[in-house]
Amino acid sequence: MDEQIRGFERTVKEILPKGLGEEAAEKHVSESLFFLSSGVNDHFKNNTFRGSRKFASYLINEFKIRLQILHSLGARKFFVNNVPPVGCFPSVNLRSKPIGIVEAIKPCMLPSKHQW
């Protein structure tokens, strides 16, 4: 994500002002919606799920830092996507026994009980 933020910073500070003008560039960025998502694979290491409260806290803190950087660059509207339940990860589904499509997707349809 850091590489994308560096590219965004260059765009905000150099490219947009040249094309739109300083004021219009700031307005454009402040009205844009920024989508941030943690990939499913970020939760696995060597095919082992590493989900824990400690790891979740680490990820939340890392997202917070990046959101603050984006905010300092003028971003104001954010959508942060949540990670689906572990049973819905494609890599987990590929290794599990077939249990029928309805039963397999039920956990993916249930709302998360986690509140961060």
C-alpha cells in the first residue's frame, strides 16, 4: 500500500495541480472516495492462517497510519473493506471437503460479530 500512497502523493502534489489548477485539484481529491482493502492472502503465511486479536490490532494500526497519510494529502471519504470469514477465503475453500454450495456459502452470508 505504501507504493500506491507514494504514487498518489506525486499525483496530488504534481500532476493534478498542473492539469486542474491547485484549487480544483484539492476539491477533486476531497470529494473522491478512497477504497482500502486488506487482501485475503494478507492473513496467511506459509498457508497457515495467522488471525488473532494481536494480528488484527496490528492490521488496524497499519490501516490507521495509512488513512492518516491519505488524510494529510486531502482525502476525506474512505471505504475500508472488511475481510470475509476464514471459511470464505478461496484458498481455504480449495483445500476443504466439498459440502454443497449452500452450506459452503452460509458463513459468507452471515454478518460479522466483530466490532473494531
